[in-house]
Amino acid sequence: MPRWKELKRFCERDGWELYKDTDHYFYRKIDDDGSVRRTKVSKGSGEIHPAMWKMILKKQLRVSQEYFNKKI
């Protein structure tokens, strides 16, 4: 499973906008059709729990594991 810092790196390399920096990093990406994807990245250093990672990929990032791996 990826670590939080890898999710942050993905967002930065894939063109996501950091729109809020509090106790977490908040990123968003506006797609060509105008829809907005958002994700929240912990500032912790640990590994993302497998069930949470599956949800982040499917519902927030909306990318495949393979696409994610290419960007980190």
C-alpha cells in the first residue's frame, strides 16, 4: 500500500491544485468536462490502510492503480 507522502507526490505530479493546507493537505483537480475531483492527504508518514486506499482510488482520484504507479 502507498504511503501518504506518495499520494501527495501523485497529486503534485498529476496537476492537482493544493487549495487548503491545514492539519491535512486538500487537493482538487478540475476535469475538462467541469467536474471537480477532491482528495485529502494526511500529513502523517504512515501507510494508507488498504480499504481506505481502495476508496481513495475509486471515489476521489478516479484513476487506476497502474496510472497512480506511473505518476509516483
